[in-house]
Amino acid sequence: MSGPQARLSSITSQLSPYPPRGIASVVTKSADDVVITSALRTPFTKGGKGGFKDTHASDLLAHVLKATIERSGIDPALVEDMAVGTVLAPGGGATEFRAAALVAGFPVSTSVKSLNRQCSSGLQACVDIANAIKNGMIDVGIGAGVESMSLQYGLNAVSEFSELLEAHPEGKNCKVPMGLLSEKMAKDRNIKRADQDAFAARSYQRAVAAQKAGKFDKEIVPMSNVKWTDPKSEEEKTITVAKDDGIRDGMTVETLAKIRPAFAKDGSIHAGNASQISDGAAAVLLMRRSTAEKLGQKIIGKFVAASVVGVEPLLMGIGPWKAIPEVLKKAGISKDDVDLWEINEAFASQCLWCINELGLDQNKINPNGGAIAFGHPLGCTGARQVSTLFNELERTGKRIGVTSMCVGTGMGMAALWVKE
Amino acid sequence: MLEFRTQGFAGHAVKYSPFFDSRLAVASAANFGLVGNGRLHILGLTANGIVAEKWFDTQDALYDLAWSEIHENQLIAAAGDGSIKLFDIGIDQFPIQSWQEHKREVFAVHWNLVSKDTFCSSSWDGCIKIWSPHRPESLTTLPTHSCTYSAAYSPRSPSLLSAVSSDSHLRLFDLRTPASAANHLILSVPLHSPPPAQIGQPRSPVIPPSEALTHDWNKYRDNIVAAAGVDRVIRTFDLRAPQQGPLSILAGHEYAVRKIAWSPHLPDILLSASYDMTCRVWNDGSGVKGPESADALAYGGGRQLGQMNNHTEFAVGVDWCLFGSEGWCASVGWDEKVLVWDVRAVMGQ
């Protein structure tokens, strides 16, 4: 740069808004950043049928935690706290998860909590740990998520509503089943079945292609010695689960069009354009950048910001639509700065509505498929998205990623991550 | 308020003569210092207002100046072409000496206030240089490896000097230390480090590093230095305890702060000039603590005392008059205005 241009750009940089906004501000590295050095998950398997149908959530968690220690090379004694998101486990799974951490090789000094923010529990776990690191409460932690929908999905997930709750118009709406309210939302917001099926078909096709290309191999930790009872012969077998088993090849708009609506005769939502019931676990290792550098941990990326918002319980599907602008605002960037989106496909209807309403580029969203194709183990998904996001950012050489999901009872969460 | 127009030249720095209460000098540049000539104005304060006593034209923009502390007619100027020029008011037209060692724009010059026999300069080339007016080459080069907008000697010690640079750090050099790999550097303070956490107070927001553009040594309190820049706030530090973070953070400017100067008369008063076109007077909170500022960044009980809004472009230079009643000062800006005013007239604004 020659004289006048250099002088002008020097003045321009001094006049730039402060604190810095835009991409420059989110990609800068500083010693107190919260960085990710490992993000792994188990395969996701079909609820009630798949490879993990007889495996306890705690065992899935122990497995992914053990792999986190092995693959990252972290000294488990340095992990001070662990948050595990789960939705269906009675008692929040708190007791089992503490035991699972010990089984995985963590010493008694590593504390463990479970938490439940419905479908965003896995993300909430990562954010809780990130915030604890930011505040200086801990230096190293794990945000995880796990769900065995095979063993724990059912009527016990919600206790009976009191008269007090039933008497409140919005309060009572909190217990309306997801399928029913999504059906109503699809109708109210005029989200056509054909569009939902097209979205779902694309999810399947992308996931099939990604699985064939081995794109999930890096994030998945295969699990061997899994006990599995053959439903036909009732014979117990020992199997190895290495792949997502919910991904179905050959799904097209035409095949999906044949499936009957699940929640209303004239409805648009069916088994093929809603997320699958699945089992799985995921874990994300987070620490302060200065600590990662001191330990020689390989930094995958950093956590920048997160948002959580509330919406009407009956419109829980619009959560990402509200949460995403919020997190972008916090980080000071625009939606066009984002290279990759992982938005949970709870239902094709709500995901599609959010994408269209936000005006996002379809090609940048869930390029390897989503929950419709490979499943949504409720409490796990938020942590799963982190591994899928970072692996895709690495493959494509991109930097800025957002994960988001809608949350039952009417909430939304989103988080911004930067690949390094 | 007195006003003078440096017609065709945007002001970059103004300094009162340390010898005469009625003389000041302005370093200026055509086309806002982006391209073109520079001009050094010698101005006299008379009963009829400000008059130009003399000026010197230079090939490139002038960004700063310093009066000689030993010779009442001499002053040095920092030029965009990397040169430093020594002018004598008694000699017309040309500088009596010129030094060309810096590889980029020289942005600050400062005369040694104690020994009075050397001066220092800092440049965008990432170096500070120490010079003697009697030597054709620099005496010492102190690297900062970062565009250095401001360098100044301690008012107490002939061998201490400090600098702030675009890497958001304040550096302190002690020329008495042996020349070693450290190049006399004895302290490096990250300016953006947060103030210490206080019980019962919300944590101060995390501030990313930003370019530091100006700094000044307190004239009464040893080891107290103020620095400011692109993040719009002025911070004061105690160089004996830099790890404690800033003593005070003065928030209020809406754009980068380009120049700050401690009062020569009072130990807790500061003057600042900013790209937001204002000059502001501050109390740093070291004496009487003010009411808590509403600004989330503010810290330490300092507060703004007044504000001068007469500049119509970037205000980039301020200096206090050393003589007479306390409060008189001068400011320059890109509006080609030199303003001489009394801060007491803007109190409460």
C-alpha cells in the first residue's frame, strides 16, 4: 500500500466502530476465549429398533466421555465440571451421569450435573460450561447430551398438570404434544405438505450422501460389545454400532407423499417429515484458550455467543426464527456472514418456516442432513450439532457457524461458533 | 475564545512555547495529512488576537512538534516522509537540521524535559528513536514492532520514556538498563486489561485490544500515566502496579481519542481531543470521587468536567498553557482552526 492509501486506511481503522463489529470481531483470538478441542458423538440409532435400543443412556454417555479422553489426550483430572443435557431421564439422570463419568475414567474431583431445557439441553450444557469458563469458575469442562428414547420415552416424561396450570391459558398449552401443535402451526402458517416433503427428502438424500462419503466418520465413536436383543427371535446378541442406522436411502418426494399423516387426517406431518425417535450421546470438550495452549490441546474452534428466547408454547417451532437474530446481534454480525447453519429439523414444517422467514440460503443449512434423516435424541442434539458443524466447516474451509433449535414449551436457542 | 485559521492546512498538533506565554506552534498538513505538503506555524498571542509570526513549509505532512527545552527559538517537527526537522525561528524558510532514519510516517516527537539535551521520536515503522540535536544520527533505536503513535519522556527522569502503539500496549523504557535483548524495555502494559473485579459490583465488560493513539505523564504524581485511543476511553495507570489494571477509566468520547494532556497546574485534571470533534476536560477521580458514571465502561470515580464543541472537524491536538492563570489551553483540528480557550468557560457543559 502506498503513502496516501496507507494513511487513509490507518485513519479509517481508527474511526471504525468500537467495540469492533462484524466478522473481524468474532474471529479475533484472545487468551480468554472459550475454545473447543474435542467434539464427538455416538452413532444415532432408531428408537425401539436400532443398535442402542437396549443400551442405557448412562452407558452411551460413559462411552462418548471415554472417547473424549482418549482422542483429545486431555488429563481427565483437569476437567473440573461437566454438564449433561437430557430430557426424559427420571430424576434428570443426575445420579447415573455422575456414575457414568467415573466409569469413563474421570476422577471423583470432576463434578457432574444434568440439565433439561428440552430439545436444546445439549446446547445448554455446552453454553453453561462455556459461561463457567468465561466467568473464571472453571478452566476446563465438558458439555454433553444424551438420550435413550428407546428406554425412557413415554408417558412418564411429564407428570399430570395441576388445576392451577390447567386453568392458565398459556400454561395449559405447555403440555400440548409437539406433533399436534406443529400440525396446527403448519396449517396456520400455510406450510404445504409438498414443501415439507421436499425438505425432508433433501435431508435424507444429503445424509445418505454424507454417510456414503464418510463425512460422519470423524465425529462418530463406534461402540462395540453392545447388547442387542433381536425382536423376532428374542435372542440377545453382541453387536458393534458404528453408523447412524436411521438414514434411509431412496427417500424422495414421491415416496414421502405416500405416508399417512400422523396427527390429523387432513394433516401434513408424518413419520417421514418429522425428526426420528433415536438414541445417542455427544460430548464437547471446552476450555479457556490460554489453558488449551498450555496443555497443547488442538483447538478446533471457539464458542462466541449464545441466545435463548421464549415464544408462545403453541408456536414452539418458531424458536430458531427468534433466537438466531438474537445471537447474531450479540456477536455483531449479519446472517450473510454465517457460512454454515445447523438448525435442528424437529419438524420439516417448522424448520422450513424459520429458514424462509429468516431468508437463509438452503444450501448452507444442514448440508449433511438433519434430525429427519438420522434422528433427534432430544437432550443430545445440541451437543451433536457442534461436532457436525465443526467437521463440515473444516471440510469446506469455512469459519462461521451457527447451531440452533426450537424447544418444546415455546423457546428457541442459538449459538455462534468459529472454526479455527 | 481566540481563533486562528491555518488556511489550507489541517492542524495535527499544537504546543505552547515553554519560554514565552504568548507563543505557540502548530504542525499542520494539506489534504488532512493524506497527501501533500506540511506547514509549521509559529503563532503569537497579541491584544489583537492570534497572529502568524512565521511559518515553515515542508515537502510532506507534519504530524507533531516539540519545542526545544534549551533554546527558546528552536523546535522540531515530525514529518510524514519519515524525517524529523529542526527549525529556528530566527532563520527563514529552511530547517537548520533534518534527520532521515524512520522508514514510515513519524507521528510523535518529544523533548527530554529533565536533561533537555535529547529528544525522542516514534513512527509507524515500529521504532522509537532517541536523538541529540548535535548529532547527525540517532543515538538509540527502541523497537516496538508495532505502529507507535505516541512517545514521551518522563517529566521526572531523563532516562525514562514511554510509548503507546497500535498493539494496545503501553511500553516503558529505562535507558539506564544495560543494552540487551530487551532493548531497555522494562515494562509492557496491556491497555485493554479490565480493572480489578470489585465485590458487589458487576464485572466490567470484556474489552478487546484496540489501537492506542496518545498518552501523557502526570506532571505531579510520579508513575501515573494516562493513555487513550480507538476504544474511546481514557485510562490512567500506575506504572508501579500495572498488573492491577487501570486506576480509572474515563468514558464519554464518541470516537477515538487522538490527544490527551495532563494539566500543568492540577494533578487530577486532563484534557482530551477526539475524532468526535470535541475537546473534553476530565477529573480522573484520584482526588475527589465523583458520582458513579452511568457508562458501563467507566471506572474509578473520574468524570467529565466540561466539553468544548467549537471544532467542526476532527479535533486532534490539545496543549495547556504553562503560564498565567490555570485553565488556558489551545486546540487544533482538521477544520483548520486553532482555538485558544479557557477550560473554565466550558465547565459543566
